[in-house]
Amino acid sequence: STLVRSLVKKRVPLQMGRMCYSSVPSTKLFIDGKFVESKSSDWLDIHNPATNEVIGRVPKATQEEMLAAVDSCSQAYKTWSETSVLARQQIFFRYQQLIKDNIKELAKLITLEQGKTLADAEGDVFRGLQVVEHTCSVTSLMLGETLPSLTKDMDTYTYRLPIGVCAGIAPFNFPAMIPLWMFPMGMVCGNTYLLKPSERVPGCAMLLAKLLQDAGAPDGTLNVIHGQHDAVNFICDHPAIKAISFVGSNQAGEYIYERGSKNGKRVQSNMGAKNHGVVMPDANKENTLNQLVGAAFGAAGQRCMALSTAILIGEARDWLPELVERAKSLRVNAGDQPGADVGPLISPQAKERVNSLIQTGVEEGAKVLLDGRDVKVKGYENGNFVGPTIIGNVTTDMTCYKEEIFGPVLVVLEAESLDDAIEIVNSNPYGNGTAIFTTNGAAARKYSHEVDVGQIGVNVPIPVPLPMFSFTGSRGSFRGDTNFYGKQGIQFYTQIKTITSQWKAEDATLKSPAVTMPT
Ligand code: NAD
């Protein structure tokens, strides 16, 4: 990370309004193959969520810098799009090895800036690495189609071709995995790429960019800019950018989808969620309770596929006290501390928001069965910690049910039957993920078929598909036509050219012009 950051002097306020100079690393821009210091006068602090210490700063790139980055992408596209698919594939073979070699370093950066535990941070890198590994199948994935002899001597075939400069706008919660859903898929297809990582966790993306350069990606094939709204608007508006991949909140995702689409770009927008885990009374109790607790509180609930809502059916309602006991046993600590299960939330604002959503439950008649609001973590008293929290007696009209909490909070609803549970899930506007826990195949099948959610787990709590499939969130969790990675991802990052050719034998030459529509 010292390669992609540099120590700079920065004025920081002291008590009583005095100012002093202190040194914090500044995040570079990656433009045309060089890690450059931004000339911006507008910078944001990066915090360690376990302590709230300022650990670095990130620029809001200037218009000039953003233009330089997209121009670099446009220039590089001319040669990269013509580079042989085998040469592109080789770069990604080297890239996947470099990610494996640097997984610990990448994970450390994630834990430092994002807060999740080191083991979970390695999982974050690993799930992104799997997408990179999948891009190495580009020679099969980019195959076109042919149909010979459509009519006499006539054949039709299609090519799958890149579309130009593409851009990715990433969220804070998966600093490695989500950028790796984006630029490797786009670039292996022959596009060049402009990435805007989350301004809260830019370090990991910068190391990923460095590793891609080391793997042999030519200058300009990947550019990285930083910033917030101005950078996002720039991406939505610049005419050279043909496609945008976005992952993040609904507020930003709907906006980017609309603004990008209006400007004629392809946009795929993965957004927020409220994922339900439906527990049938015939489920394997031990397994189900452990899976629920892991999926609700892992990564401090800051996963778009976290199981944030449980629906207990029939006698499974009696399992609630045991669920609470298991959640209580999780250890809340800084992500780099041995044995930590639940790390801090990303910011004091996120902590405050989560705490106030828990409070709405209290005020609206729910029952807080396990309250993590006043958790104290020794040695990390300033961190953004919230302990595992379980809210029972929740109904669908309550704020804590309707809002995506994005914290270590499990809200628990009860239902009489599977039909009632399906009704609840289908009435919720989000459609990212869900899981059913049961030993009854017919119940599992009924649920999978009737529930209107894009990703369903049967005894699998977090059913994020591997990259040979696609990430298929639906309804309020997705805007666009083609999903991330897998075949859908290749479709998003390519366009089709269809060639119809006729090579006639000489004696079949047309004797006069054919003016009717050929049939
Ligand atoms: P966010 O929307 O705040 O930020 C995502 C990106 O958008 C960042 O790069 C940010 O700079 C930019 N941005 C933020 N607000 C914006 C605005 N008003 N206008 C334009 N751009 C804006 O999201 P986050 O807090 O970083 O991430 C958490 C959210 O992401 C949760 O809602 C979570 O469910 C969602 N998420 C979804 C998926 C998925 O695949 N469906 C995966 C991960 C996270």
C-alpha cells in the first residue's frame, strides 16, 4: 500500500481551534498507468472503524483529473479491444495468481478501512478472486454463434465484441469482491475501465489496481478515480463511457440508473435488500440456528445478502430463546483481534442509524430480546461497535422491518404456515436473497417456486451464486436488464455483430436486380 499511497502534510484541528500539521497517507489516483497525487483541494478522511482514528485521506478528483482518466481509457481502448483474446486471458491468469499471493495484504487493508474480521476479509478477497478465475474462461464465454446454410450458399454468424469504455461505482462493504465483479469482467471482454471505489475504503482497490498492472495490463486499460457525487455525475454524463456497473444503496442506485440510462448508457444497478430466512419446524435445528446467527451477524450485518429477517413457522417459534443464546456467544471486537466474530460498523453515523432503528422497534411495540446497543469493547472504546441484537414480536408495518438496517440486527417475525411466510416475503419490495430451512423437499420446492426473490437458498443461508452463474437480485434490489458476472455479465459487457455472407458458385450469379425483400 505504500506504493499507492504517499505521506503528505495535512492540517488537522486540535482542541481549542488550534491547527497542527500531521502526516497521514493520501490515496493516489491511477491514471494512464501511473499512481499520481491529486491536485484537488477537496479531501475526505479515511477512518479505522474500530478506533475512528484518521488513517488516511482520499481526494475528490478534479474535473481535469477525471477527464484525463477517461481519455486514457479511450486511448487504450483502441489497442486493447484489438488485443488477442488469448493475450487478455493470459493477463488474468497472472492476475489471479497475484491476488492469491497477496490475499493477506489485501485482507489487512480491508480490515483496517472497513472493519470486518481478518478471516471475513479474506473471504471478501476470495469471492472476488473466483470472478477473476472465471474471467480466464473468456475464450469459451465470448464465443459467438453460427448457423450455416440459411439459404443456398449463405451462412450467418455472430461475434461478441467489446463496447468501449466502461465504469464501475462500488460500495464500502466489500472492498475487494465488488470491484472484482466489475473491471475484470469488463476488461477481459476487451473494454477499458474506469473504477470509482467507495471513498470510505479505497485502499484495497488501489492495491488491486497495482496487482493488475503487475500482471501486465497495459497503461490506460484500468484507471481509478476517487470522489463522491461529482465523480458519479461525471461517470453518468461522459459520452465516452458506454456502460456503468453500480453496487450500493437504493438512493444512489436509482439515481445512477436513471441518469446513466438517460444518457444512453447501459446500467446494471445492484441495490439494497431485506433478506428473509424462513424456518420450518421440521428443519435441522442445530444447523439452522447456527446458520441464521452466522448470516445475520457476520460482517456486522453489513452484507447485502445478510439474513436480516427471520420468519419462524409453527413450533420453530419456540427456538427463539436458543437463537438469542447463540447470538450472545459471538465475540464483538476489532477485526484484527484474534477470535473476533463481529467487527465495528463503518462509521459513527452508521452506528447511530442502527441504534435508532432498534429504538423504533421498542417504540412501535416490538421486543428487544438481545440488545447490542451498549456494547463495550475493551481497548476500542471509540469504535463504531454494535453487538448482536435480536428484535422479536416484529410485524411488517414496523420501521425496523421496512428499513434495511445494515447492522448486526436480526428482526424476527412469526407465521402460522409456509403460505403466510411466502406472502410476507413477496409483499416486501426487495428481492435480493432469501433462504428456507427445512428437511421437507416439497416445502423447499414450493418455496423456491412461489417466492419472488432473485437468489434462494435451501438450507443455504447466504446463497450468493458462484461466478459461473450470475448474481441475480431482483425487484427493488436491482435495476437493469443483465446481472453481474457469469453469462449475464459477459452479455452486459459485450455487443453482438451479426454477419450474413453468401459465396455463390459462379453459375448462380443473379441475372437481374432482386428488388423484393429476400425471403
Ligand atoms: P452507497 O450507495 O452509499 O455508496 C455506493 C457508491 O455510490 C459509492 O461509491 C458512493 O460514493 C456513491 N454514492 C453514495 N451516495 C450517492 C448519491 N446520493 N448519489 C450518487 N452516488 C452516491 O452504498 P454503501 O453505503 O457504500 O453500501 C451499502 C449499500 O450497498 C447497502 O444498501 C447494501 O445493501 C448495498 N449493497 C448491495 C449489493 C448487491 O449486490 N445488491 C452488494 C453490496 C452492497
